[in-house]
Amino acid sequence: MECIVHFEVEYKQETKELRGLIFLDRGKAPTERDFLSMFGDMGYKLRLADKDNWVFLPTEPSAEYQKIRIRRLDTGQENYQTDGELKSIIANLLPKDTRPI
């Protein structure tokens, strides 16, 4: 099964949106190792810095980019996408104190 990885590469001056491809067994989700292997094949030497938001930082201090963040995974069946703005809106709409009526 193919998994298209949509990610952003953040440079000092700009952010570029790119895609990568990971081949997986059917029903499997990509792991940290799969992502690091894909990025390594693309020439990025990274380490996982934030697993919750899938943020990777360069391991080499001379790297031109500052960080890489995975935005979305597309397996053709299910889409996984984190939407920070939607989370923020929902958090602000929900009452702070939940108590029965």
C-alpha cells in the first residue's frame, strides 16, 4: 500500500510544501522509522523532536532548513490531518467548567 506524506520544510526565508512516498503493508500505519527512512532517501538527515505534531529537526548544524513538519498522510483510504486552528476554535467554544445541569 502506498502512503503519500504531505510535509512542510521550513527555511529561514520561506516554507516549502513537499510530498514523499512510503510503501507499507496493507492496514499498517507508518512509523517514525518509516518517516526517517523516507526523509533520508530525500537527503534530509533528521531526528524526531515532537511526536504529537510530527516535527523533525535537522541533525546537522549546517543544514539550510530549520525543521520539517508532516501535515497530512494520504493512504487512499483514510486521511489523517491535524488542524491546529480547528482544535483552537473547538477548545474556545467548549465551556471551561463542565458540570451537570
